[in-house]
Amino acid sequence: MLDQIPAHRSLAAHQSFILDCKLQWTRQLFPALRQRYQASADAADRTPECREDVGTLLAQDVDAQFFGWFERHLQRMKYSGLEGLAEYYARHREPIRQALSADLPEGLLHLEAAFRHPDYYTSIDIHQHPGGVWSDEIAGFVYERGAQSTAPMLKNSLSLWQRFKVQALQRVQGPVGRVVDLGCGFGGSSRPWYLEHPDTELIGIDLSEPCLRVAARRAADAGVAAGRVQFRQADAMATGLPAATCDIVTSTMMLHEMPPSHIRGVLAEAHRLLKPGGLAIHLDFLLHDDPFKEYIHYGHSQRNNEPFMVPLNEMDMAGAHRDAGLVDLEILPFEEFDGALSPSMDAWRFPWTMIIARKPA
């Protein structure tokens, strides 16, 4: 149904142009800026010890300003303007609305008529998505389309979730009967579970009704068995699901979109949901070992309307997990495509990181 929504070649050309510019930005502009930074540091005869030092060093650097300008405005162009995703698909609202309101298998989608979104969630247009991903009935569909170029070096955006699922399965202890996918969005992170593991129950949780409608529609079109998959509108720190019933609690790119108080609430909820020995595994962004990359990462937080990236990066993860009752914490780099973690990789990439812990057995 959703795949039949028209996409004129003018839209395809516009989005392809943006993706090509993003590839130039990450593969060419970033290494060039790093070289300029290193030359400036050498000329000043000092090695910056923190991101603030880097910012001071590059305060008047035209390449640094150009790099930030490109990131900010390529993202704006992706969503806004005549061929931006939000503007274009608003002109095709009715077929999208019909597809998303078509009948679903019973029990697949659970929405709350009086649901109230947290204030932090509605206070900013996250990712520069006009109106956020919650306020427009077609926002989930637009967000799904936009995610295809979030990480420009990924040839297939679905491969990231597939790789992450493999990491979870390598660490879980025992059979997997139920997985709870927190912040499931439009369901991309849920798909590898319900498509490839027919004996596993999958519950996706999200705040956004428009995103959940896309997730449920995709699952229905994939022919999932009734009762095995469900998508529920709820806060990830208060899912309403029964305690100690889940083998894996996971999230993908969710923690950096909420304040630390909610992150702590999510960790506590994960502990409550998990069976003894169950696995909590989150994929997000952490960066501490490179002042230059941290300078770029913190700048991205501002340029892309993602203000909670910085507080996440500065959280005491060990203490937060300990307070939630979770143990055996591991914080590990995640390779989103082959070679991403190679020392020779000089392009800019998000600092993908797995945050892994368990409920005590």
C-alpha cells in the first residue's frame, strides 16, 4: 500500500542530489577540515585537550563554518521546500492517509485516544522535521522516507538494524520469546525481529501515532501472524507491559532524543520488564576519546535540533545502570557497515555505540 504512493522523478532527483552532497560532505569536507585543524594545532604548538579547545582553534576557520553550514542546510532541504519530503508528500496526503487508515489485523496496533506526549518531545522539531514526527498524520511516512539518507554511507538503511539484531542475539542467554523494541518509530528496528524469527513475540513502543501507524502497516503488509507482533503507543519509561516477561529490551537511536531523567526512567523500566538474566541493549551515540570528533558531534546536536545528544554523552552511564539495578555494563563501538571502524576510515560517521547490560539472574 505505502509503496504505491507516487514519487515523481523531480523528488527523486532532489533527494538524490542531497544524498550526493552529504556524501561529499562526509567523505571530502570532513577529512579536509581535520587536516586544517591539525595544521592549526601544529602552528599553535599545542594539542587541544577538549572540544572547547578545538572550538577556540577553529572559531574563525572558514572550512569549519562551511562544514556546519552544509550539515544544517542539507538537512533543511531534505524536508522543506517544494521538493522537500514534508512539502512533497503533503501534496499526496490523501493516498497516504488511506493507506495508513486501512484495516489491520486485530491486536496489531494499540493507540491511546487521550495520550499526552512529554513536553520535551513536543518542544522542538527533532531532526528539523517540520512539526516533529508526531503532529501530522503523515509524519511517520515522511520520517521513514527521510531515514534512508540519515547515514549517507549506508547503502541499505535496513542493514543497520539487521546488524544490531545480530549483536543482541550473540549476547542473549537462552531462547528469545519476547523482545520489546523501545522507541520503535516507523518500525525499521522491529522488522528484522518479526521477519526472521517467527517464534519470537515483538512489541514495539513509541510516542508517535503517525510512526506507529506506518510500523503496523508495514508489518501487516509483510503478513505477520496475528498476536505475534504488536505496536503500542506509550512512553518508553512507562510501557504498561507486565513485569519480568521479556528476554530482550532494546532501543535504536532513542536515548539521545530524551533528557537524562527519562533515560534513567527507561533503564529502570528495562529492568522491570526483563526476566532475570535478560538483556538490555541500546544502540546510540557516545564519543569521549577524540576532542576534534567530539567538537563535530556536539555541533551536530545543535545543527540538527537534537539537544539531548550532549547530556547523553556526559551522563554517568555506569552509575545510571547501577541505580536501575542493571549489571555487567559494556559500552562498545558498533560497526554499521564493513570497515566503519577501520583505522583508515577518515570520513565522518556517527559515533555508533552499543550500551549493553543485564538484569541480575
